[in-house]
Amino acid sequence: MSAQELQTLAQQFCDAFNRLDVPAAAEMLSDDLEVFDHVPYRFDNKKQFVEFLQGAVQNLASSNFGFRQLSARVFHDNTGIVNAYDTFTGVTKDGKVQTIHGRTTLVFVKQGGQWKIVSAHFSPLPHAT
């Protein structure tokens, strides 16, 4: 795995959200996933996080999720870490727009010959006042 291949995997994760394709995003997740998200609790496995995502996207008409200043590092050919600033813009089915700027960390580990996200951390950037 190279840093460029890791960047490609991170983009595939974004692309799944942009298509509102939770099953495609879920395919990239390890069963023993741990996630810290904008909501005030931790998800302790893939099932919990996927259920949250399904609920989150059911009222969206469109989604735009992307990274900037992405950093990708590979360690020992079996672990990769992606850090980036992110922007998420969701448009609800009734036309309301919400944009969130934040930070993302994704930890990939090679499991059974496939790269899976084993840990993710999404945190909002503070709002300027």
C-alpha cells in the first residue's frame, strides 16, 4: 500500500457518502470498528455506526463530502492513517441545507487481504464568532 493508494481509498469513502450509498461505505468498515463522531457518543462496532448512517441519510436528497489538506501515511505495509480537514454539505428532502466543516482521521488496517477502516474520528471545527 502506498500513500497514493490510501488517498484513493479515502476518496472512495467520500464518494460513497456523495452517492448516499451507505452499503458501499459500510463495505469499507471493519466489523470491530470504533468511531468518534459529531454526536456525543462513541460507536463501538460497524453495526452501530451503519445504523446511525442509515438514519442520517434517509432524509437527505443530496450530500457532498470531501477532504482538503489530506495527509496519508502507511506503516509496515499493513496500517494506514489519513488525516484531513473535511466539509460536509447535506440537502434535506425538504430543501434545507446544512454545511459542517471538520477534521477527519481514518485508520486503515489490512484484514483478510482487504483494507478496512478500523477507527474513525470526525470532529467539527469551531465556528467563527
